[in-house]
Amino acid sequence: MSNFSVSFRHRDDICVLDLTGELDAHTAAEFEAALQKCVTEGDCKLVVQGKDLQYISSAGLGVFMAFIEPVRDGGGDIKVAGLQPRVFTVFDLLGFPLLFDILDTEDEAVARFNGSPADQS
Amino acid sequence: MPELPQPIVQFRSLLPAGRAGHIALVVAAAVLFSALAVAHSGFSLIGAPVTSLTRALINVGSVGFATLVYFAATPWFERAGYDPLRTLWRALLTAGGLLMAMVVLRMFVGEGQMNPRTSLSGDIETAIATVVLAFMETSFAVVILHSIRPLVLFRRTRVTRRIWQAMLATMGLAALSTALLLPSANPSLVTSLLLFVSVAPMVYCAFRLGWIVPLTFRHKLMSMVFSAGLAGLIGLVLFQQFVGLASAVGSFAGDRVPYVHLFSRSLGEIVVFSLVFGLLYTITAVLSLLFHLPTTQAFAQQTGEIRAFKALAELSSEVLDRDQLVETISGSPVLAGIAESAWIALIDPASGSLTPQVVAASGVTKQDAIRLVAIEALVEDVAHSTMPILLGTAAADHRVRATHGDHLGSLAVLPLVAGGQSYGALFAAKAMTDGFEDDDVAALATFAGQAALALSHASLFQDALEKERLARELALAREVQQRLLPQTLPEIEGVEIAVAEHPAQEIAGDYYDVVDLGEGCFGILVADVAGKGAAAAFYMAQLKGVFQSAAKMTASPGAFLALANEALTPSLARRAFISATYGIVDTREGTFTVARAGHCPTVMAREGDGPWLLRADGLGIGLDAGPLFRRTLREQVVHLSPGDVFTLYTDGLVEARNNEGDEYGYERLTDAVHDLRKRAATDILAGLLVDQRGFAEGNQLADDLTVVVLKWNGTANLLDHPETAEPFTIRPAFA
């Protein structure tokens, strides 16, 4: 029934999480486990690649909220890249662009890590 | 007329009963035998021919002695029970021991002498040997009879016992009929007739072999060996008797004297008849065992299943309570006699552990059961193969920790598997090594299968109970939550309000409220707590509390949302947040001021213009502790015109999907509201929901749904009409 999957890639010291499918209340646990794994393994520079993400519910957004603090405390950040317009709307409505770096492409997100430090207000 | 008592029954009843009676019998036999021994020795020493009367007395006395010994031995043999294998084994040992003793004695005696004139012992040495050996041979015959008796009387009827008694009686009578004869004389016609008559009950008894059928293969083999051995022993003694008799008179070689015949011809005949019957019986037993061997497997299977199903019949009548069930399952192999101890280890994911736990034990304590074997390893192995594990020599297995003192000889581990799910294992143990026969394992396996089925039923039942309990609690929570929503809406001059709310689950995360703020102002709040269920309901209740207490403190929607954010953020879990839209209608000024905390944009429709989505900036509640929230929050002020329609809603409305997976979306929503804008608020709401449900093609709502439609029927705002392209202005909530 679950049509959500998450996989890991590494680009240098940055961990890229590819999200595919629909991130809702049922699949949020899977994403949460993936992020937990990153944090446990000490990966703090995270890029969430969302070009194949079809849908996100408030429970899915809640996972981002849950992890942003420990990740930033560890000196890293969660950056979101490549969201489809429909999914971006959900992020945008809640005001996520004010809290997260949401970028058009994965390369931009990686560059943001490597270039200027995260300019979070 | 009084009925005549049965002679045999009468005879039995004449025998003294109880322990005292038993002692009396033994004493009587000893006294009688002593008298006979003295008489024999005396007459042998005198050397003169004895009268017929004396001989008859000795013979009758000897038959009496044999009878007394038979009855005196009865309690001892009866106490030993009716297990065929044990009976045969004991018979073999006793008879073997007696024979050995007799052989040794004959070796010491050397040559025996018979006085041809008296037909008694020729010298004192022979006389002593005669007395001792006559006693032993009689004992041997009694042992044989008593050993065969429980086998013949296995599942006896009254008739069987009568025939057994008739056989002994005719033997005794035939022996008595020779009482007057010399040892060498030919038997009389009466004797032959009586012997002939005794053949019928002998043959009948020799074919009473019902005890063989239920034996296991191994027990049959053992019984066959024991019977053959017994037949050999009997044959040896009989052979000795016949060889001795054939030599008839004169002097005998030491091992060939028919001593018992020398002692008393009648006693000798009793011994011979008994041994002939014993030989007949053991030979038929050996042959019958041999023929029954091939059918053992099928029979064993059958009895095993019968036993298991019998136990299961009791099991299925049990209540579907797991604790009671596991007690019954662990107790049944012991009750059925298949094992001496049994215990059951279950994997219960509900307990949060995948380690199997010993939940019930019978014939052993749970602590011992855990100590004796490596439960986890065995459960894992048996669940993996779904085949029973049978350890004939338990101590040799690395998974068994029992020491010698624990008396764990053999162990059977049966998987409890039903519907492809493994529930754990049933352990059965015996002190004896190789204690489990094929039929035992078959019975245990069938039993374990059915027990697993019963467990799965119990678990389903438990789940159903739990579900029902949860459903009841949810229904109750839903009822409580329903009361949190406004029961009546305030009447607002010039404003129509229509509301629809529909939870996707029993407990929703949606909230709306309308409050009269005084001075012609009314606040309308629509909020959505992230997530559903109990946690969402708690946050919703908290939000209501904040709204009820703080809404009246300010006429600015932004100020209220900031207050709500600061009040709620500390108590919200890190991943929880609330999105809300709060609008205030000022009926005197003719304005609608709305602020959005991360919530879906309000749809605004107007006569001859629009529609618009009012989506000024604003973070969701709980995303930021305060400063950022306040800094980014914007208010949108609409200068009302008659017929303006505002639709506030939660994301359940726009996220409804059709069968292609497309969302209803903002475009369809604004179009629908635009098309419906001229109608009354309730009709707009109804039409909107029809449109949305029609789009969703009857798909179940994935999220809660709340829709509030406001329609402004008041006057136009003429006081302060700014010159803008859009009918609203946007300003920071906190300047």
C-alpha cells in the first residue's frame, strides 16, 4: 500500500535523501527512521531531494520540524531541493521557506553547503 | 428359592481376605509343605512300600499346597499391575532365576536314587533334593501361571475369567485323579478325559492376545524377545521333566531326576500342565507379535491422533482466554500421559519483545523450564523448520542445559504454527532417554498444530476485543470533541454563516469557532492541527481554551495568532504544529481583516470580480517561538462590498482526490465558489461540497474537512475606499 520510499546517497560529506512517492501520516515513520539514521551516524549536512515527491501531508512536514533542531545543533542543516510546484505550495503555505533553505536543484543545495554557510535567520 | 452360589465365586469368597488373610495363606502353605516334606523324607528313609491311602493323602496334600501357593502369590502379582511388557520382563527374570537355582542345585546333588519299591527317594540326599526341587518347580509353575494371567485377562470379560478358572480347575482335577496311582502307572481313563476337557480352556486362553495390538513397535519387539525367552525357559524345565519321566525308574543322572514327580505324582502333573500351557501361550504370543509387527505404524498413528483429538475437544471448549488456553495446552500432554512434563514458550510481539517467554508449565516449574533448555534457540530452530525436534538423548544436545539430576532424558519440541504465523513452541519432556515413540510425536504434533490454531483464534479474539474497546473510546472522544465545536453560531447583522465539518477519523484535528467580539466585530477561526487522532484532539482542546480566553483581548487577527503561537508553542511537540486562519468582520466599518498562520488561503468571491485567494504571509503555529512569527505575519484587510463571499476551510477540502489521483485543488475550489457566489451561504456551502464530492468520485476522505462560508449582506464600505487594483490591502501584523 505504501508508495513512498527514501534512499541515501553521499556527495562528499553531504548526505542526499531521495524521496519518492507520497509522504503522509502512514509513510512519515519511514522518512523519520531515515533521518534518525543520518543523525545517529553523524551525518548533519542533509539535502532532501524532492523531485519525485508527489505529495506531502502535515505529518510529513512534522518530520522536518522534528529534525531541524538536532541537525542544526550538530552543525549541519536540512536543505530541500527540487520540489514539484504542488508540493512546494504545501511547504510554502505553512511558511517553511522562512525556516528552511528550499532550492530549485540539488546542486544549488549542495553548493549552498559548500559555499556560504547556512544563512538562517 | 435361594439361588445357588457359583462354586468358584464361593471358593474365592471362602479365601481369607486382606493382609491377615494373605499371611494366613502363606503360613498354611508353609505348614502343609513342611508336613509333606517330613512325610516324604520319613517314608523314603523307612524304605517300606506306602499304602495307597498314604500316597493319596500325600498327593491330595500336594495339590492343596499348589493351590495355596497360587492364591498366596496372587496379591503380590496383582499389585504389580497389568503392563504387559513389565509382566513379561518380570516373569522372565523370576523364571530365569528359579531355573538357574534349580540347575545349580542339581549339579550339587549329583546322582539321584529312586527306590523302585516305594517309588520314593532312595536315599536321604535325594530326599532333601526332592523336597527342595519340588518346592522350586511348583513355584516356577505358579510364577508362569501368574505371569500369563494378567495377559489372558487383559480387557477381560466375566466369561474370560470363568474360562481361566475352569482351566485351572480341570488341571487340578486331572492331577487329583492320579492321586492313587504309582508314578510309573499309566493314567486312568478319567485322567485322560479330564486332560482332554482342560485342552479347550487352555486353547481359548492361549489365544487371548489382545494386549499385543496397542503396543508400540519397539514394545512389540521387546515383548516378542521376552516371550521367546520365557518359552525357552519353560521348554527347558518341561524337557527336564519329560526326560526324567522317560527314564522312569532306577537311578537317574543328577540333572534328570523328575524330582517333583518323586515328591508327588499329582503335583508333578500340575507342574507339567501349567508348563505346557505356559509354552503354548508364549509360543502363540511370539507368533502373534511377529504378525502384528507390520501393522504397528498405522495403529500407532491412529491411537496418537485419537489421544490428541480427545485432548483438543477439551481445549476447544475452553474460553478464548489466552492465559487459560496456554495452561491447558501445557497441561494436556502430561494429562494424556504422553510426557512427564511439558511447557509452552510463546513469542508475543505485543509484549514488545521477540524473545519467546515460557508462559505455562506442567510437571515442572517455569523457572526450571527456562533453566533446563535454551528456550530461544529451540523455538527459533523449530519455527524455522516447522518440523518437530526430537531429542532422544536430550543431554547430548548443545541446546539442553539440564544436568544429570534434572532427569531430562528425552525432549520433544513442537512448533506452534497456524496460518503461516509462528506463535512459539510446545516442549514435552520425559526422564527416560528415547522416551518418545513415533505415535507420541505424532500425537504431540497434531496437538501442537491444533493448539496453535486455538492460540490464533484467541489472539484474533483478543484483537477484536481491543479494537472494540478502542472504537468505544474513540467514539467517546469524538463525542467530547464534538462539544468543543460551537453548538450554536452567533447571529451577526448582515453576515450569513454556513459551516460543514467532517472528520476523516473518529477524532479530528480540525477546529473552528465564531465569537462575538463586541462593537459589531465578530471573529471566525478555522484551524487544523497537524496529524490526527488523540494527540491532535488534545491540541485542539488547548487551542479552544486559548481562543476562548484570548480572542476578546484584541481586535487584530494577527495579534491573536501571535498570542496563540506564544501560548501553544511551548506545549506542542517538536513535530506538531497548527495552521490557522483568523478573520474578523467589522460590521460597522464594513471590513474583513484576516491573518493566516500557515493555513490554506481564504477564497474570496465578489460580484463582478475575482475570485481571489487571500494568502498573506504567516508561519504555522508552533514553528517558531515568537520573534520570527511576529515579524513575518501579515494581515489582509478587505473593504467589504455587498455579496462578498469568504470561504475558510482546511486542507481536506483541496486535497480530496479523484480516481486518477488528481487533487481537487485551489483552482477548482475558487472556480466553484465563484460560480456559486450569488447564492445564500448555506447553498454555496452545499453546492461546494457537492462539487468536491463529485470530483472525488466517492473516494473516502483522507483528511478531516471543515468549511466555513461567510457572506456579507451588509452595506458597502464607503468610508475609506483606497484606490487599489485589488479589493484588499496587506499590512504587517506588527509594525
